[in-house]
Amino acid sequence: MAQLNTESKPVSYIGVLILSIASFGLLGLASGQVHSFDVFWQLQSGKYILQTKDFIYQDLFSLAAEVPRYEHCWLHDVIFYTIYKISGYTGISLFKGLIVSLTAGLRVLIARQRGSSWLSISVLIPTFFLSTFWAWKERPQLWTYLFFTLFLLVLERHKRRGDRVIFLLLPAMAVWSNLHAGAILAFPIVAVYLVWQVWQQFSKNVSGGKSQTRSLLLFTGLLPLCALVTPYSTEILTTLVQAPFYGVSSGMERQIFNIDSYPTTIEGYPKYFVAMFFALSLMVLGGGEKEPA
């Protein structure tokens, strides 16, 4: 055993070196010129919330004055306006780079959890991550990239250890819900892990599987409550109930919540459901990944 530990140390040092160099390079690459067309809107929203100590319930900064509007990303607005007041657009650019780099670092940790070698990580993760360069903008979805990755990391840990660290995702969910509406993505990814856990318990009779399943079920039940810890919880529930009567093509629910995408449906986004199916299939069929070297 001692010999194995000695042999694995150089690999760890090499990995840390690769990760450090890559993170520094990614920080420089991602910290580019601020060019998102939504920055003005978000900075003004953050300024309004901090100055008035109130939240936004109607359109304040466009021609559609007094139209209902719920700022689902209000916390992002406040954070970015605070950064702007302290360090201007330079601070916003560096902060964006920090979020992108942190997201990439967490993806590396997930890959290591699943047994990937440093060689495959150094080849594949930069390739796929850099393909998303077009989306590295100073917009609230940056938080969804980060928190989605954080959820994956903790859920992977729970899949292997079954400890209670997973419950730390509950306050994280409450924060994510106030940063970006993309927090809704937590539900399908948790559902994938829950299905995998149930499959493992009943098909393979895994030791300790019952306690892991119970904790994951409890976590799943509490997750929607944490998602509603926002200033707009009542409005969210009301609009979700009324949304089917609006019709997808009307764009009404998109206007109210200031969201520039349509609801995720099989007709509109078939690739999303295909990706979720393959993710679940891979987890079920390849649940026994090797431990990282």
C-alpha cells in the first residue's frame, strides 16, 4: 500500500500544476471586455434595489412602463452593481473571469471523482469548455453555470459516500434561485441522481443504499421549498399556475419574469431531453467508476 501511495504523489502534483496553469490562463481569457447588452439593465436594477431598499415589480427602464416585471436575478444585479461601484467595468470583467475559472475547476474535480486521468482531463475539458466561449458574458446565467456544476460535484460525492454534505445544497438552492431563473435546472439533475440511486438499491442491493436513498428523497422534497425563498415566491406560484392559459407563443410569462427563452418543451428543445436520457443511461450503466489514481 505504501508503494502505491508513493507512486500516486507525482500524479497529484502534476494535476495541481496543470489545474493551476489552466485556471490562470482561463482567468485571463475570460476576463475580456464587458460587452453584454444586458449590463446596463442589470446595473440600473441593482442600483434601484440598493437605493430604494425595495424589489422590482414593474418595468422601470424601458418603454413598457408599469408593465408587471419580476426581477428573478435581483441578487446578481445587486452584486454586480456593488462591484461596479467599487472597481468599475474592470472589476466586473475580472469577476466574470473568476466565476468562469471556478466553474472549470469544479468540473475538473467532478472528472477526478469519476476516475478520469489527468491526461484525459487536460485534453477533453479544455476542448469542450472553450467551445462555450461565446456564452461567457456578464449575465446572470454565469451563476447557473457555477451552481449547476456545484450541484453535480456534491451529488457525485453523495453517490459515493452517502454523507450529509448534500444538505448544504439546500441553502445553495435558495441563493441560486435569487441569482438566476436557471436554478430550475437543479430539479432534472437531482431527478437523474435519484433514479440512479433507486436503481442501484433495488437492482444491485447495494450496502447502505437505503440510507442514501432516504437522504436523497428528503433532500429532493426540501429542494422546492428552498427554491421559493425569493421575494417573488407568491408571484412565481401564481404565474406558473396561469402560464398554461397564456400559451407558449404569447411570451407573456417570459415578459413577466424578464426571461429571454421559451419554456423547455420536447417540441422546442428536443436535444435537452435526449441529453437527459443519455445522462441517466450512462449513470445507470456505468455507476461503478474506478477511483481516481
